Amino acid sequence: MGKWGRMVMAVCWSCVMGVAVGEEWLSGVDTWGGRKAEPAVVNPVVRGAMQEVISLRGEWEFITKGVAPLRQPRWYGFYAQAWPGSRSIEVPGCWEVQGVGEPGPSETWDCKWDHGPREIRNVYMGEAWYRKRVEIPAEWAGKRVWLKIGGVRSQGWFWVNNKTVALVDNYCGTYKYDITDLVEPGGEAVVVAAVNNSTPSRKGQMVSSHKFGGLYRDVEIEATPDMRLDDAWVRGDYDGGAAEVHATVAFSTEAGRLAEPVLRVRIVTADGVQVGVEHEVPVRFGAGARAAEVVLRAPLVPFMPWSPESPNLYVAHLTLCDGDQPIHDWAERFGVRKVEVRGDRFFLNGKPLFIRGFGDDYVYPLTISSPVSLEEHRDHLMIARAAGFNYVRLHTHCELPEYFEAADEVGIMIQPELPYYGDYPTEAFTFDPMRDLRELYAHYRRYVSFTTYCTGNEGLLGKPLDREIYKLAKRLDPDRLMLHQDGELNTAENSDFRNGPINVWAPGSFECDAPFVAHEYLNLSVKQDPRNEDRFTGGWMPPVTLAERDERLAAAELARPAMGGCVSGCARAPECLSEAGPRVRRARSCLRRLRLLDDRGCGGSAGEHLQCAGTVRSLWGVKRNGSTPEFFRRFNGPARFCSRHRRSRGSDFRDVVGDRNLDRIMAKPRSWRGEVQWPGCGRVTVCCRRAGFPVVRWGAGQDFPRNSG
């Protein structure tokens, strides 16, 4: 074996490509282009040195056309025609923020009882066409060529050199299509897409404010050897202190089959330091199969688990070889953590966990669609961490991979959700949550920040479906938690944890058999601040202008300073709400969610322009008279209590401290030292420090869960 060390692996194989005897032809949307959609990755945070990729990011030719049978090859064949009057447009991004359409009211999702209509600068509903010309390198001769599509809303039809490739209509996945037969190395490839935003999509909350349109993530063309690494991901094994590397190795033709296929794996830390030894495993295919899943287990020494306090990451470098000759490679970043429920508490990496979460309702006033930028999402999530948050709920949607990559780095746990409001699809797509959960698992299992499955908002998919989808999630992915729907009707049969009160509750007044979510805890709606008018320079128009507010003030015989004082007072509301935190902390099994961001506003009647109040405004800045994230963390962060006295055997921390004393302590400044009367201890000295401490300590090194204080 030489330098590659001892093999530590388990190997299995299954046919996942090609058509075997008795196997049906393609199904669903794949039948339109006649090509199978395979899972793919675009714009990854790390990429193998041997991967050959052409990014199609940048300018495309673009034109809008009314909905008509333009795809009909005999009547129009618009994909092959010249486009007089076309313009250029940037990909990725939605067309609304690039001047397509006219000012007007937004078109929202089908859940009209809970949506966020608003005025936007450009509205165009219908079909639009994209075209991009690219040279295929002559060096790609003899290789497989793939078109990879990151994201389209609502539906997209794709051609390459006037031949059909794919109809893309999905929930959250990224897919690739084999176009080897459609391109000539050394020649030009013309990629055309017809995109329609007026048809239903499975994007959920992404369109609660507007049904945007366009290629909103990257499109790429990649060349691979005939036998290749088709997909890879890494499961972290916390209990075993190891990485479980999964790789799909596939080939398309018998001529491309390697004589001695071997997979080699080398793991490094995020800063490039090698971890343990390198490993190799032979790749074996079942009879008649053209794909094999290889699973290799690699111990991690040193072992550095991932957590919000220490978001440690590794990178696995996979190389497919023919004997000793490298043929293809793949780089995959991953982390290792263990999240679980024991009794009425959450645990992370074997330690009790208090989750401080916020809700994300896909609020992007400038770009409308989520920015395709790890850096921008990282900046935003760093604000959340500074404010004390360690968990985010994605209301009825799944964010972009760039968002999850940022959360991996920052230390934010994520709860993506399927696009259902109870059993209502958020748009008129076919009801099939089992399909959607499988897609979420297949495409997002690689992100350590992905912590919890959830099937939607405030309802029930149905019975016995709730139990069956819970079983499916646990069968596919036992490493993550499952909540049936955020808000209601979660039981031991369909969820790992429960729901709790929406407002402050008296200690001991709410009993639960499991950890629970304080769903939309202390939600508050306030008027929007018209003084932010000049900041709305992108897709959204200002929710309310100073001129509109002045007119309403004049009708009420009030002056602008009165409005400013009122709005500034509202800006302090989240800080006041956060001071209820100590009461919530006493409920040791609670998972609490506060508002971080000024949220999806409700237009209401003319001039109302209400919004859910958060710590920072919807453009991620500190509000006038509002709390800074660091100040908010005083109420939303962990605390440490120290005493010379050992606790009584069998007593709980909140029992020892006492409710009144805990309230007094939590109301003190960031660092505080004083005396408190504790039952059974007399008057003792207490030291309290806020923020930055992962555990609460009492006495001689005994750990208490953060849920307790």
C-alpha cells in the first residue's frame, strides 16, 4: 500500500446510471429533454484541482416574450432564431432588479392569508429567453461534457446548439445534464433557456413577497473523464471520531472504463494541515452496473467537532486513479457534530444545548432573490452571531448553498423547511412532500449547519403521512432532528421536539414531554421607518416615504418630530422583548426564537405598511435608536455563574438560585459581582459575566445546561 496507509472502508455498489434490463425510461420533467438529471454542485466553496469548469456567470443575451408556443420547433423554434430588440442581462440574478418590467404591485404566493405584497420597481410576469455563447476547449476531446444548472424560477427549458436538454422545475436541488453529443471540442456551444415566472414553483417563502423570475444561481459547463467522480459528500461520525466519505463513481461507455479504478482520500483541516493518514480503496462495480457508491471511513486525528462556538471544518480531497495514475478529483468541505434530544433537552456533541434562534423569511429588498455570495451571507450571519443567535429557521423554504456554506463557517444551525403551509402547497404545484424531502436530503446533506428537517408551517400534512415522512427522514438521515411543522401539531410520532407558548409564560405553567419551540416568540408588528427611504435602491420601492408619512401626520395635525419619536421608540421594542429572556431561560427544555431582522412586511390597507420588528432593519443595519447586536447579546447570550458553594445533590440550578434572584442577576450589567440570598446557602457571593461562555458552571466544576440559565 505504500504511502497511502491502511485501508479502512466499506464498499457497496448499485446501478444508478444508464438503463438496465427491465428498467423504465426517464420519468417526470426529464422526459422533455430526454436526459437524466444528476445531482450537481455549482460555485462550490472548494473545488478539485483537476476539475475543468467554465462558468457562464456574466452577461447573457435576453429578451421578453409573451407566453406563446415559441418552443414549437415547426412553428417558431425561437431558440434557434435571431432576437431583434434583445438586451443583455446578468446571470445569476432575477430580472426584476435589472430593469425588466414596469413599476407596480408585486405578485405573491398562493397563501394570500399570510403574504407580503409591496410595490417594486419592475414587474414582468411571463416568459423570457436567455442565450449564451461559449467556446468549448479543444482539450476536452474524448471527455464527457455536462451542463450544470444552479437555480431557475419558476420553470426553465434549456437547449444546447438547438437541441433539447432539460426542463428544470424543482424545489432546492442543483442538477447536471450530459451534453457530450451536442457539443464539439474546439467549437462553439450556444446555450438557450426559456424561463417562465408565471407558472407555479416549489420555492415556498422565496416568493411570499414576489414571484420573481430568472436564472438566480450559476450555470456552468464542466468536462470530466468518462469514468469520473459523479458526486461526493462526507458524513461526520461524532461518536467514532471519524469521517465517512461517500463517493459515486460512474462511467458512461465501456471504452471509458478504467482497468484498475482506485479511490484515494486525503483529509486536511480548513487551513490545510493534514489530518491522519491518506487512504485508498478499490472501486468495484456490480454486474451490469455503470455506477458504484464507495464508502470510506477515515479516523480524524486530531478530532475537532463543529459547534456554534467552534465551527471547525475539514476538507476531504478525493482522487480517482487508474492504478497509480490520477484521473479525476473532487474536494468536499465538511464538519462533524452530533445533535440529539434526550428527555426534555437538546444536546450538541454530548453537552446540553440552549438554542437561541431567529426566523428568516427571505427578506432581500435590494436583490429580491438571495445573493449568490458566500461573503454576503457570512457578513449577515456574523451579525446574528454577534447578537447571540446560534440557530435560524427558514420559513417554508430552503436557502441557497452559499447561505449554508456561510453558516458552516460562522456557526449557525439551520432548519430548512418544505414549501407547505399545513397541507397547502404554497403555490399550485403537485403535493408530494416525500419527493421534496428526498431532494433536500440529496442536495444539502453535505452541510454540517443543516440541523433540522421541517415539513412546513403551522399545520399538518395529514395522517398517516406525518408519521411516514418522519420515518423517511430518520431512515435517510438519522443524524438530524425532525420537526413536523413549525408552530403546531407536533407529537412523539412525527417529531423529535414540540411547540410551546408564543408569549411569556409563568415558570412551571407549561409542561412538555420533550424540548419545545417557543414559536414566533413575542412577535410584534410596528410601522416602518420612512427615514430609510433613500436606502431602498434595489428591487423594492420604499415601503413608505417621508412625503406619504408627512401627509398622514398633517391630517392628524402632528409634526414630523412626533413621528420620529414614535418610530424610534418602536426601534427599542426588540430590546424590551429580549429582557423577557431570563424567564424563558428558566424553562430548561425551551428553544427560543426572536426576530433578528425587520421581517416580511404586510401592506395592509393603504399607508399602513406594517412589519415584524427585529433587532436590525431589513437592510441589515442598526436602527436609529435601536440596539446594536452586541447590546442585544446581553439578553440573548449565555451566562456563567460562579460560587464557592457546592450545589445540593439532586437540586436544579434554578431551584438553588431562586426565581427572584435569577431575575435580579439577569437584569444586571454585562459583568457583575454581588451577594444573593440562595436557599440553603445563606448570603453568598455571585459573579456573573455575559456572552461568550459556552456553559454555566456551579460550584466545583459541575456543568449545568444553558437551558437553566
